[in-house]
Amino acid sequence: MKKYYIQSRLLRWLLGIGISFLIIMSLLRIIFALVFKPINIPWNEMRPAFSMGLRYDARIICVLLLPLLVIGSFRHCNPFDSRLSRRIIFWFLGIFIFGFSLFYSSDFAHFSYLSQRLNAQVLNYAEDTSISARMLWQTYPVIKILLGMIIFTTAFLWLIKRLYKQVGGSVFVVRKANRLGWSIFWGLAFAVAIFGRIGQYPLRWSDAFSLRNDFEANTALNPIQSFFSTLNFRNSTYDLKKAKEYYSLMADHLGVQQRDSVALNYERTYKGTDTPGTTKPNIVLVICESFSAYKSSMWGNPLNATPFFDQLCKNGVFFDHCFTPSFGTARGVWATITGIPDVEIPETASRNPAMVDQSTIINDFTGYEKMYFIGGSTSWANIRGLLMNNIDGLHLYEGQDFSASKVDVWGISDKNLFIGANEILDKHKSPFFAVIQTADNHRPYTIPTEDLATFKKESFPTDTLKKYGFESDKELNAFRYADYCIQQFFEAARKKKYFDNTIFVFVGDHGIAGYTGDMFPKSWTEQGLTSEHVPLLFYSPGRLQPGKINNVSSQIDILPTVATIAGIPYHNTALGRNLLDTNALNHPDNLKNCAFIIDHNVHKIGLVTSKWYYQRSLENGKQQLVSVIDNKPVDNSPEQSEKIDSSRRLTEAYFETARYLLFNNKKKKPGK
């Protein structure tokens, strides 16, 4: 008697394989937790890790199943219709299962030794094959492990063959419409599982680090996901010898108090000035998209794109020589939060799982509510992993958490982001540290229709726009709209109780390369300094005496400075410094007031001071020194040669130290 099914034999078999893999991977995750779970983490807190782990496992399984479904849909490739296809698929599955067992066996050993899930850096051991092989042989029961892998592969392959016989052993009929419909349905389901979620961004490794702690994140991941997520970073490393070579120079430059050239201690401890019982100030740090200095009103650009922010700068502490360590939003957020320049090449540090564990001064704001507001999603560039894994108790507010509708790919408008954040901040009675990240001053330069009644667009001739750094009216008006949004924020915030006890900090995430005309010396355009030159403002009337400071500053200096202003005791283990340190402000040496810059596009590192800009190629070592105050060429006097040499040494010291700290500036564990 014929049985009628709604799904084909191939699909039923593949689903059986998928369920088998899912059960085995879940059991392995439970074993991982049983073996490695710290005693201070209760089992009931592990449920989110297991839940997210199912999504990572489903992705790996569907990467296997989807191609088999597509290939098997062709009759001559279907293992139930073709003996050759059946043999090839069974051989392929056997190899896959053996590789699967190799990944998990290696992962358990790797985590036991390094407390890290398996990552692609293990491939580097192949460069010393003989030594690595002897180490493995002398450390692990290699024969027993190989025997176990063979037994596991044989048993699992036997199970798959048994499933094959059960599905294909009876005569049944599948209606053509059902076969096609269900194949399409499950094909789409497999594709969604591979993407990981229904939304703009896929499921990424960094989503695991939105869990409570590192162990839960590691439990959620599986070794296959972890390995391939790090494949692009297998060569990411640092030169310990060079980091030690430049330690003394960096320790002098940073003012390290307890020097240790062996352990490479960079920690500086500041006692703070807050008095018990006094009200602690709130912090609102605004990271402004593409806030390019030369396009702004503060430097006299005649198109006057930021008149409101210009007035704020006149009533706060304004640093007009602030530079981002590099170009790019992800790198700018990284530098601001960690205090370390992102010198990772070619990807960003935020995308490297080996760098996700970072110390941040934000955690020294004890007793503070920590919040991060963004109009879109932090899945972009894996920023969520940086934030959630390293900022204690962070409340993350993304576009979907606000009632406003999306206006473009970047989410809700900056105005609605500011207004929504303002309402949330007003509800907090305890002090808070809030970061607001804007996005509208970015292509496609969307200005919401709802704001056109109060925001008036302007238009200029093309030659005028280009003369003053803008490509189009659309770009100019987006820049003006960014200023309008800040104004709307301040007008709303001034009506709230928290405003008078808040330190506001504004900084650009990066600048934009472009023509500065006569507004700046030629070196700013020719050497690309416009890509990193941004405004930096500390605004807190009654707490800060207004003034413009010409000393060079950087994004990495923001957290030490705001902690000092707030009187918060803190430990600084990164490369930033307190910009209001009177010793540095009054120091005659230009190199005491400098900013490190790395241009990832042309592979150059450099150091900018109030007078000159030094650059050196990472590829051929070619170096140059140019003036940033006029168009005069730098002479070849012995004094200039000395400047070049000292600039080179400090530039390389920054670079090598940053490379080291990206891997070794880990946050302290509780109780340590």
C-alpha cells in the first residue's frame, strides 16, 4: 500500500540529519559547561547561552543541509535516485563528520589551555610543524583522541545510513506540488537559519558577548563558528620584543607610576576628587557622525553649517586640535571606549573576536547607570560585542526600542534619537553615564519630512560648495541638520532636571577627506588630516570655565579627561591622558601634546603636533615631516632631523604599544 507524504525522501532525510546534529551539538555544549563552568555562575543563568547556542549550531547545520538540498533537487544528483550521488554524499558526510569531531576535540583542549574557544590562530602553529607536533604528542593522548574521533565518525555515519534506509525503504508518493512547495519552504528556512535572524544584520559572533559574562559568551559559541569568524584575523598579532623596546619611552610619555618592563604595566591610578555625600555629575557623551572640522562653523567656514554648536563651543572647553586615531566609525567608537587606537589591519578591531575583551574607564564610574543610544543597530561592525562584553550593566537602546519610525538604512532620525534618549535620561534618579551615537550626517543624507517645517534647506552654487569643502547641497544640508538635531536636544534637555548636573561631551567619530581651500595649510588636504580632524567639546557651565584650547588632543583622551572633571577615581591601562593636566598643558615640548594617527588606506602611521605632522610608511619605511601651521617646506637643519627621529620613535612606540594592548588590555575579573 502506497503512503502519501507531503515532503520528499531527500528532505525527510536531511531534516533527520539536521536534528541529529543539533542534538549532538547541544550535548557537547552541556558537556562543555559541565567541565568548564565557574562555580559562581548558577545554572539558571546559563539558559540564554544555550538558547543562543542553538542559533549558532543551526547555522552550521544549515550550511551543510542547504547545498545538499539544492544539489539533490536535480534527479541525477539525488542520492535516492542515483547510486553515484549516494556514494559521493556518504563520503562527503563522512569527511564532514570527521572534521566536525576534530573541531570539537581541538576546541576542548584549546579552551582547557587558554580559556578561549578554538580560533584560527592555531593555524599559525603550522609554521613550526615539528615543534607543535611534539608538543601535542607529549601533552595530549593523541592516539586515544584519534581513536575516539574514528569511532564517533563511524557511529554517526552509521546513524545517517540507517536514517537513509528508513526513509527510502518504503514505497510512497509525494505530490509534485507538495514536493516543490516544501522544498522551497525548507530551503528558505535553511537560508534564514544561516543568516541567523530576520532583520538587517546577520547573527554574528559578537552577539554572544551581549550575554552576562565571558563564559556564557564562550558557551554560546561553537568551535566551528568561532574558528571561521577569526579566519581573517589569523595573522593578527603583536611584536612583544618591540613593545618591550619602546616600553620605557611610552612609560615616560604616559606618566606610568609603577613601571614594570617585564610585565609591561601601563596602569596609572588617579584618586579622584569626589566627596562622599555629594551629588555625582551625569555624563552624556555624544559621538557625532562625520563631524569634520573644516566643514564646521568653529573654524570660520563661510557656509556656517553648525551655528548652534559654534555657540556651545564658546560656552564650554573646546579643543580645536582634536584628531581621531584613524578614519571610520567603528574605529572611532573603539578608540573612544577603550582608549586604544585601532591599529588592526585590514579589518577593524571590533570585528576580531580575540580583541573583544577590553578594559574601559567607563566601569570606574561605579554607582552609575550605563546607557548607549543608537538610532539603528549595534550589529554593524560587531560593535555590540565591544559594548555589551566590556561595559558593566550596560542598557543598550537601539532603533527598535524607540517609538519613532526608521527614516533610512541607519534607523530613526538623530532628532528622534536625541528626544527619545532625553526622555529616558530624565527618568533616572541615580547618576548615569550615557553615550549617544548619531548617524544622519552620512549618505544617503536623509532629512525627515516631519522636520522640514522647522528646518529650512539651503542651496549654493557648486563652485561655492566645493570651495568650502562640500560636494553638494544635499551633503551641506545633512551637516546643517546634524547641528539642528543637537539644538533640538539641548532645548529639550534644558527643561529636564538632570541637565544642570550633567557634563556633556561632543566628539566626531571621524572627519571627511576633502579640499580645505585657504581655510587650512595645504598639508591638511594633501596629507589627509581632514579625515581625522574633528571638534571636541566638554560642556558643563558652572563646572568648567569656558575656553578654547589649542593643544593637540585625541579620542583616546576623552574618558580620562571626563573622569577627572567628574572627580571619579579611575585606573587607566590604555594610552589616553587627562587633557586638563596643567603639566601637559603648559609643557613646552610639542611631543607631550600630540596625537597618534594611522591611515589604513595607505598603510601609514604618524604623529601630529601643534606645529608639524610626521608620517612613515609601514610598507617601505619612507618618512616625511610637514608643517601644519603654514605652507613653508620643512628645512633640513639638524634640529629638524632631531624632530624627525624623535617623532619616528614615539610614532613607532604608539603603534607597537597599541598592537600589544589590543590583545592585552583585558578587563579585570571581579574580585581581582
